[in-house]
Amino acid sequence: MVSLSKLFSNSLIYSSSFHQAASPALDNTEQYNIAKFLVSAGPYFEYQGFGISTDLPVNCTLEQVQLFMRHGERYPTTGSGTSYNTTVQKIKSSGTLVGPLSFINDYEFYIKSSDYLEMLTTPENSNSPYLGSKTAMEAGIAFRSKYGILYNDNIPLPVFSTNSQRVYDTAHNFINGFMGEQFSSDQVKFNVISTNITQGFNSLTPTSACAKFNTSYNSEYINAFPKDFLSNILARLEVGNPTLNITTSDIGTLFNICAFELSNTGGSQFCGLFTDEELITNNYLTDLNKYFTQGPGNPLANAIGYVHFNASMALLKDEDSTNKMWLSFFHDSDLCHLFNGIGLFDTDSSMSNDRVKFHDDYQFTQTVTMAGRVIIEKFKYADESYVRFLVNNAVIPLKTCSDGPGFSCKLSDLEDLFESKYQNYNLTEVCGANTTYQQDLTFFWDWSSVSYNATTSPTA
């Protein structure tokens, strides 16, 4: 078992060394990186993938690229941030603390203003090396470097964002990187899509339009996962602190504080309360939860995923559009549902709820990171079009179609897979959707004639 001193020295005290650990140059060479076990709330990191080169395969020509990206690193939501502070004050009220909790005697909760809650981290509200604005801008710079040949400067570049403030700010920072900060309004058309349920399936966030979708699915199975690791942590913290008045539920909150504070400030002493095994176990519990609430373990996962995958397929087959670059920004659950639709991370069996299972299992937290993204490449080789998926800068071949250049899938074969999965699919019926709302995603095609300008909101 890794000692707490080692955990501190390797991951927390020296934020500069952790910054290196989360950098693209070193991230995939490390066996242990705490960022990978921060329940999808820590800094962005690359997915380990299969070691396949992300370069365009030899003798291939780019035809189109699509980006679907989660917002960058952010502060906690209003509800979560308030809960985190309440837990900290609850611990502080226990009197003078000793042992691992002694740092809390002089600790002040790190979020200095409630105005920061829900927001993207930026130079104006954080000194963290993992700023969401910076991550998004760097992603835009890299995207321009790799896919800039597809950019048509004769027409406005359409950008699609939800009306969540942090999502919109991520999109704007991405474009700052892609275009340069002095881009003009006639170069880019920001389309801000409402998250309101009345938007129906013409949405970047279609889950609410699927009335039958149950985010509490299989909760009894999830809750059966052994919680002794939480009890063991509590017992360890109680040593020398007889008046400590917290529960295992509070321990779960401390894991979240560790993740967000590290991301928002560059380091967190709360992370030092846990061993690496405990961080990994808690992270697995998050994956288990997401598997059934948002992932392939939910019976309606494919329904929500259909919305964006269907639109993506239509774009891939569209040979007439003068625009060859499609940029969309949304939330973690939306990215997860797109993965479901494509089938990128489907599992052969259900996730175990009696132990941490390391092999052939679902990993939400490794793929849906802050600023997590999927890039869908379409390229031509020998007069045939092929499609390839990159998740957090790692090529992810489809399980049943990867015999094209660079382990891509021939577009015609991908069409067959889509039709096989969704043949005669009636999304309205499957979801029990309100038929007075829009039943199809159209904004990719009507953005130039329809006004998509929803008012942004921190809580959207």
C-alpha cells in the first residue's frame, strides 16, 4: 500500500510535478497518476488508448472533422459547493484536530466567492495551473494545427454550444485558440442551444426530452457495493479525535473536495487523507454508478446516444456542405451518451458490484474528463471514405470495424453498423417523448437561417 507521505510527495505538495503528470507529454508514461482517480472532477488528462498513432494515416486525405467536447475544468455546482463547505465547517467544529486532519485547524475553505460556483476556472477566478479556459484554448490551438486545412475562411465557422455559461465560455476559449483572440464576429457564428426541455431532440442536451430515461436505474445494485473502505477511512481519522462528528457520507464528500480543490487551485491536502487504493476504489464506485445511470448499463442509453450519433452520421454522409468542420460543446452526460450511441465503450458483461474489477470494464472517469472530447475524423484512402474516433487524444477503434487505415472503419461499413443497431428506430416511442416538442436534431443544417441565441446561465 502506498503511504500517505509518498502520496503527498508524488502528487500533492509539489504542484509543479503534478502539472507535469497531467501534461500530454508525460501523462501516458506513468503507472500512477492521481488525476485519473478524481471521479471525473480533476484536471484534464489524455486517455491511455492502445498506443495507436494519432497522425493522419499515410496516403489519406482529410475530408471532414467533428468535435464534441465537454466544458473545461470548473468550480463545483452551487449545491455541491455549499455541501462541501458545510462538511469542512462540520469537521472544524469538532475542536482541535490531530493526525491527518490537523491541517484543517488552520484551513479556510478555498472557494472565496459564491460567484465562482458553476463557473469555468479562468485567470480572473483562479491561480490553478489547470484552468478550464487554458485547457480549452490549448485544445483549439492543437485542433487548428491538425485540422486547419479543412477550415473554410470564406464562410462563417459554425460553433454549437449549450446555454450553460461554462460550456459557452469553453467554446469561446476554444475558438480563441483556433482563430486567435482577435477573431471577428463575421468569422464565427456561435449558435447557443437552449437546454430547456421544450427544445426536444433538437438539442445538445436531449436527455430531458426522453421522459422514460431513469437516472436512478439499478440503484439497489449500485448501493450494494462494499463501503468498508469508507468505514476504514473514518476509523483512521477518528484516532485521536474523539469528538469528530462525521459519517461515511462525509468521507465521500471529502473525496470530491480533494478532486475539485486540486483542479481549482493546483493542490489539495484533502487528497492526502486517502491511500491510492482508496482513491481507486472510490473512483470505481463512480464508474459503477455512471455505468447504470448514464452509460451502457442503462436500458435507454442507446436512445439518448441516437440523437447525436444519428446527426453525426448524416454529417459524415453529406458531400454537399461547404463546411467541413463541426464543433459542439456540452456536458459530461452528453458526451457519455454519444459514446453509448457509437458503442465506443460498450462492455461484454455488466460491471461487478462486489469488488474493484480492473479488466474489460467500463471507465467513465477515464474518458469523460473535464474538457473530455471525441474527435470524429473522416478521411479518404484509395477512393473510399473512412471514419476514425479519437477520445482525449487516443485512437479508439470500433470493436467490430477497425480494418481501415489507422484502424479506422470504412464509412459504408459504419453505416451498416448504425442501421443494424437503429433499424426502424422510433425515438419518440422509445423515450415516451412529448410530441409537441421537436423530434429531430436540425441545428447542424438550419443554423444559418434559424436564430439559436438562448440566454446563457450558470446553471443551464
